[in-house]
Amino acid sequence: MAQHEQVILITGGSRGIGAATARLAARAGWRVGINYHQNKAAATQVVTEIEAAGGRAVAVQADVSQEADVLRMFDTVTDALGPLTALVNNAGILETQCRVRDLDAERLQRIFATNVTGSFLCAREAVRRMSTLSGGSGGGIVNVSSGASKHGAPNEYVDYAASKGAVDVLTLGLSKEVAAEGIRVNAVRPGLIYTEIHASGGEPGRVDRLGPQVPMQRGGQPEEVARVILWLLSEDASYVTGMLVDVAGGR
């Protein structure tokens, strides 16, 4: 399939790693579906930038933890841009830093609903549309996990880390299920990246605080993760599936 016919859906695509991936994909000739939950202005801005450069994009509001929203989102992107050939499961949340002893069930339900249930639902819909068993032409899925799934994020976000551990296992298991159906499934595990997610955890300067402890002695930029995501979706990675790729400066 020619590059200009490639259609990518990026959940949580209005900011951070998602927005960087959307811009990079558009520059490579992809048609881009940008999902957002609440920040319509940010998603619209990314679409405007892409269209101004001659690309095609559409912004779609959806809460990925809600099945009806997910179904509507996939249908909207397909109707607007054509058959899906790639999914980036990027939507994810965390909450204010705290220890496990201080967690409550409602917080756990919120985090797992978006980070785990949302990833599963979106992956399911992508497989249904892309699998050669369903008449699709194949494609790729990249799940955005986190370096936290390796080290556990003690005293800060053990619940978030656990949700990303589930994303890792989704990647490994699904990759084996659909490998013979023309679909490759991989994950990236970003380390300390300069995005707004740290502010939602209560510490906007977290990357600056911890960056010097990384072997490369700095935090990363969203574009550095986006380039790995796009490589995993490209033909250059045609024999790569079931991989968890750390983009974390050696941490």
C-alpha cells in the first residue's frame, strides 16, 4: 500500500507524545486521526497545523474507557480518512503522587479504565478492521507504555506503573495472536519525557528534578518518542513484533 493511503489513529493525540506523533506522521504522508478527551482546542490546533502543511487530519472526541465512544471514534476516522492501517494507543492518565497505602478504589478504577480498558478496546477495534481474517490489509499497533512498568514508580504512581505493566502484557499477547493476520504489535516505554502529564501528577518540574539521574543526564522530548513510534509502524520494522522498546535515555 502506498504511503499516501496510510491512515493512523492516535489516541490522546492533542498534546505531548501523541501530538508529536501526529505531526511526524503527517509529514511522512499519513492521514491522521487525532483523538482527544476534553481539550478540543489543542486537538484542533494540531489538525490546523497538519492541514496548513498540506496534510489530511481529523479530530475526534472520545473517552477511550467507554465502549460506545471507541466504536464511534473508529467509525468517524474511517469515514473521514479511509480504512485504518495503524493505531497508536497513547491515551493515558495518572493522578497526584501518593503511596499505595493512600490509594482508594475510585482512583484505581479511573486509571485502569483509561490506561488498560481503553487500550484493550482500541486494540480490539483496530484488529477487527485491519486483520486479514476480516478482509483488512494488515497494519500496525504501537502501545505507549512507560518505563514505570519496569521500576514500579514507588512513592509516586505504583497504580499508573501497574496499568502500564498491563499494557506491556497486552502487547506481548496480542502480537502473537495477530502475527499471522498481517498485524504487528509493539510498544514503546518512554522514560522521563517533557510533557504535561507530570503537572497532572502534582509536580510540573519532575523531569528537571530526575533528568540528571538518567544515564544520558537529561529528560527526553516528545519527538524522540514519536520517531520510534513511526519507525515501528514503518516497513523498516517489517519483521519486528512483540517488542517493548525503551526510549528512556538508558534508564
